[in-house]
Amino acid sequence: MVNNQNDYKKNVFCKTQSKITALYRKNNAREKSLSGMVFNR
């Protein structure tokens, strides 16, 4: 039971981490393209 609970928490944590990482990457790419547009003018 305790083991299952731990695995479940780990799983949720990993999913949350990957979501955060994906969001961060998306924002990073958006900022880069925005600054690229600014510099290209």
C-alpha cells in the first residue's frame, strides 16, 4: 500500500515536471522568435 502510494506520487510528480518543462520550452521558443522579430526590423 505504502509502495503504491509512493509510486503514484512519483508518477504525478514526473507528469507535472514534464508539463512544466514543455510549457517552459514553449515560452522560451516564443520569446526567442519575438526577440528575433524585433532584431530583424
